[in-house]
Amino acid sequence: MGTRDGYYVPRRDSARYPVGQGDVFIFDGMPAGWTAAQLVHPTCEVARPGVASLQVVGVHSLGDLKDDVQRALVTAGLREQGGAWTIAMAHTFFLWPWRRGADAAFADFREITLIPKEGVSTATRVATLTHDCRVTFIRRWLYFRFRLLLPFDDVRALEADRIAGDAHFEGPRPAWAPAPTG
């Protein structure tokens, strides 16, 4: 996930991907002070007809942080303390600029709210996460919510199982989650 290309599906291809967990949106009525919103609601719930509202978290410009130390911690996601690497600022998820000329940003998992489902659509989406970035996002979310630090490959395997069991999965499948056979 070290580059913008690893984060986002190219804009020309994003219409092929339905709205999913981790995607970034700008919509009318967004909470004051937010640059954008990131969807934390599970992907498999988004398309269900009975779901009327979705959970999103606030996205802010990296420049909104108080100093370069905080910006570096959010960008790296880790810090070295006493010879060991630890999670830094667990309530955040770094976001590369989603368009040329934009600032880098971060999601703040502490700023969570419900919005009407209509606010989250391909029309209001400004960035579509790649499958691997979505796994990285889910991994960070699991760490923030439950303090479960799962290896990336374990989270990817869980996501592959979820995709395989999702009868309503749409869009291109990741190579690591092929369609079920039989």
C-alpha cells in the first residue's frame, strides 16, 4: 500500500466496482469540518434492501493535524518504541490524495455517524479502494474496534471467505478470491 496506485482503483475503472467498505465519499449534508467520509459499514450490508442508513467516519486533510510528528505517525501507521514496532494513532487510517492536486488525508474512526443510504453511491464516491487496500483498511478497523492485530494474510483469507459466501458479490473479483466452483 505504499503508493496511490496501490490504494485506489483507477477512476476510469471505478464504475465497475460497487460501493464497498473503505470507499471515500463527498455528499450533501456531510458533517461540518469533514473533507469527506469513509464508509465503515460492511460491504455485504450495503446492497441489502432493508438497510436504510450506513456508518461512515470523518475524513480530514493531513494538514489539519497539529504537527509534523502526528502527520508522520498517521502516514506510517507505526512507531518504534524501545526497539519494538507498535501501532501509532490506531484511530486513524491514512489516505493518499484521491485526485491530483488534493492533499493527503486520514479517516478518524472516532468520528463515526449514520447517514441515509442514498448519501453513499457511485455518484458521490470520490475514491474506490483496491481489494488489497480494502483488506488493509479492514485490518486497521479491526485493530481500532477490537484491538485484534491480525496478520494481513489472515484478514485477506477472511475477506476471501466472505466474498466466496456472498451470493450478491458484484464487480471484479480479486485474484485471491476466485468464484466458487461447483
